[in-house]
Amino acid sequence: MARNVLVVIGVGGMGQSIARRQGAGRKVLLADFDEQVLSTTAQALRGEGYDVVTSPVDVSSRASVAALADLAAELGSVTEVVHTAGLSPVQAPAAAILAVDLLGVALTLEEFGRVIAPGGAGVVISSMAGHLAAPLDAEQERVLARTPADELLDLPFVSEVTSGAVGYGLAKRANHLHVQAAAGTWGRRGARINSISPGVISTPMGQQELAGDSGTAMRAMVDASATGRLGTPADIAAAAAFLLGPDSGFVSGTDLLVDGGVVAVLRAGAPSPAA
């Protein structure tokens, strides 16, 4: 009997946690740019009893993402798609961040929007940075939401970005807009798409950021937050389980902020961490 297919793009800490929570009884298609990490993760999950297939993917390449979507459809009914792949400012320059975090998400939404099964759901892992980034004007947001994926990096206000931090915030805000725009397309197939904006999560990427130039400000934000702690991959997996499951059947095209209350405190007028 053919199984429903769970696709997890990006098998870092959050991707692994979501795969474990959602993958039982499903065919699990894991995809990542780093083939060593992909192999190691697949081996671990198979050892735990999961039915795993792997495929390398470059999310900044339409051909690569399209091939992954086609493979997923060949495996069975694509009922859950989770995109966690991303680069942070401590890992890469602005151009690479925009290619992966902005273009990569847009390509995934377009290509998996043509294979997602009726009743299926998708989740994009964005970031609270999308809520804290310098605001875009209404025309920039409209253009970001409506521009085809292959043309996004040529937009003047995108191509001129040279700061990794600025590019990261722009990409994550664009994720929210692209999810909103894709909700109609996915909805016409009887499927839903949402995003999650994590705060400071204790993953390898999160630990790199905490050890980098922005680490002091990030720790100050965590200390000032409602929960006063770092998030865990399990926190994000729980949020993904809700958005992928039947209890969120009336939720699509929205972003779920899972940041321990950091953004709420900052917007309520807490002193800037940099002050």
C-alpha cells in the first residue's frame, strides 16, 4: 500500500525534529544541500524505524527543486511539505542568503504547489527577523509577493542589498508575503500553506549566531522575553505539527510567531538590546 509522503527540505536541528514527529507511518523524503549531513540523518532515522528516502537539493535552482517535487510525487501522495533550509548572516554573505532564504522558498512554494495532494499542508520555516526587519513600503511588498520566483533576485531593492543581516531580514519578510500569495494556489488544490517564525532556537545554526557578533544582542532579547529561555527544535516541531494537522484546517496563508515572546516585548516598548 502506498504511503503518504512527508517532504523535509533541510535536515538540520528543526528539520530532524519535525521529521521525527511527523514521519511515523509515512514515506519520509529528506532533502539537503549537504550530502554528508543528509546521509547521516537518514541513517539515524532509519535506525529508529522510519521509512526514509533521500535526495540532494539546491533550493536556489528551479531544476533541482522541480526534480525533488517530481520525486516526491512518484513516491506517493504528497501530504506534508516542510521547508527548513536556510542560511544565516554568520554563515554566508548577502547574495547567498538571498538565493537560499528568499529564492529557495519561492521556488519550493511554486514547485510543490503543483504536486501537493488535496488535503495536504505545507510549512515554511521563516524567522522572527521577518517581523523585526526594516519595514518595506506597500509597493515593495506588493512586488515581492507577485514577482515570479526566477525574477526576485533582479528586483532593484533586492539586488542592491550587500549586508547579510539586511538580506536575512528582507528574505524572511518575503517568506511571509510569499506564503500569503501561495495560499490561493495551494487552496485551489485543496491544500494549505503557512509559515513559522522561530525566535532564537538552540540548533547548530542558532548556536553559531549566538557565538557571533550579534550574540550579545540576541541573548539580551531572550533574557527580556516572556519565557526567558532559548527555544528548542521540539518547540518548532510542535508548532509544525499543529499547522500540518487537522486542528488547523481553517488556517492558511499566515505566519505563526514562535519566539518565546521576544517580538511582543520589543513591540511593547522594552529597551533595545543594543541600547
